[in-house]
Amino acid sequence: MTTGISERVRQSMGLRREPSTIRVYSEFAQRFARFTGKEQDFTEMDALAYIDHLIGAGYSDSSVRWSYYALKRVYRAVHSPFTITLEDLPLGSRGAVHRPVLSPDEVAGLIAFTRQFGTPAEKFYLAMSTTYGLRRVELSRLSEESFTAVNGAETTVRVDTAKHGAPRTHLIPDEIKPVVRDALQANGLLGYSISGLTAMFRELHHKAGLKRDGALGWHSIRRALDTQLLDAGLNYYSVRDFLRWRSAPGDMPALYHRANPASVDLEVFRVHPYVFHWR
């Protein structure tokens, strides 16, 4: 029953998308069709019911947000009306926890200020944070041994992930290689503690003139990167892999999804919202 909708989504995406991205959207369309029991004439109530289903299954806000954009693509492929906005979804309302996110302009301003006025340590940790969305504990675990060099240039970094995840090796984009090289050549620059990194971020965002919010931190950059990558149309599973997320309960496609880490990195770098600010 669902072969038709899968093919229509494939055709609507054209030839410029990565095969892995097309496959993920096609598989999403199949799951949605199975949920609704049909492959056309979708209503907006169908979409809202599916979103409620994901929230009830424990999916994170970022996963639900990506599903919203995927639903828009499915509806466009089958020519069904879709006027739902993100503001219509109950995102961020599960528990009154304040989780601030920096805007793209604020992240760009922070990078520009740090490149001109920051210390080598501030440049290094901000480059790693804005490129990979590292959690604070992941930043604290970086050492000289985390980096691998080929022909004298650092090409990969191993991230010892938080929350008991497996280590993830990332490619290093050319834009931040000079910052990484300078940090590694400075004796004793790496190895900041978690509390030291917290103090560094507060000092940095204060000097850069960002909004005063005691809840802002390195994770605010991670949330911003997550949002921007999803808004750029990157598939959820690539974002999940790049940001080293664990699979949500019941998210079997994520559990069984396997991707080449280097291929994911290259896919992300093509639409990355912050890396080019380090040129």
C-alpha cells in the first residue's frame, strides 16, 4: 500500500539530495502512511495525530520538529493542504524547564568577537562547540590524544561522548584546522575542567555583549546547532548521529540506522550554519 507514497516523495525531492536523505524521507512517508492507513488525501488532523503519537512515545522536541518538516514534505508530494506551523505544536511545554537557545546571529557574533579578541583557549573551545555541538563534559574530555594528524595536519577528533555513548570520531573541517593546530601547539592549553569551561563561557558571552541569562551555556550552542541543521532540511538520523544522540524509546528506525560517520560529517558540513564563520 505504501510503495506509491514512498515513490512520490522520492520524485518530489529531485536528484540533488543525498541518497541517504531521500531514503530517510521515503521511510518516514511509509511509517506515516501505515499510521493513517492511507497514502493520499491526508488531512491536517492526520498530521497532528501523528505528532501527538510521537510525543506520547517519548520523542524529543528535536525529533518532533524534524518530523514536522518531514510531514510538510510528504503533504507537498501528495498535494495535500498543510498550514500547520511549529507554533501549533506543544514543543518545549513538557515540564517548565528553561532551556535557552542562541539565535544564529548571536552564535555568529560570538564567533566573530572570539576570533578577534578571544584567547587561544576560548577560540579552541568555541570552535569545537560551534562545529560539533559538544556537551560541556565532552569539551572537558578533549586532550591532545583526541586528535589524529596526517601529514602534519589534524584531520580527525575523537569525542568521548556523554551519557555512556560510544566514542565518535569526527572529521575536522578546514575552517577550524588553524585554531586546532594553535591549541595543540600551546603547551597545557587543553584540559579545562567542567567548572572552568562554565566560567569561560560566562566570561566570553559577557565580553561579547550577549543577552544576560544565567541559564545560557555551551549547551545553548548545541541546541542552536540542532535546530539549524533540522531547519536546513538535514534528515533526523544524520543530525542524531552527528550530535551523538541516543535513540529515543521506541524509535526502532534510529536504533537500527547505520551510517558511515565520515559521510554523515560531510553531509552536515555542506549545510552547517556556523563552520564558514571560522574562515
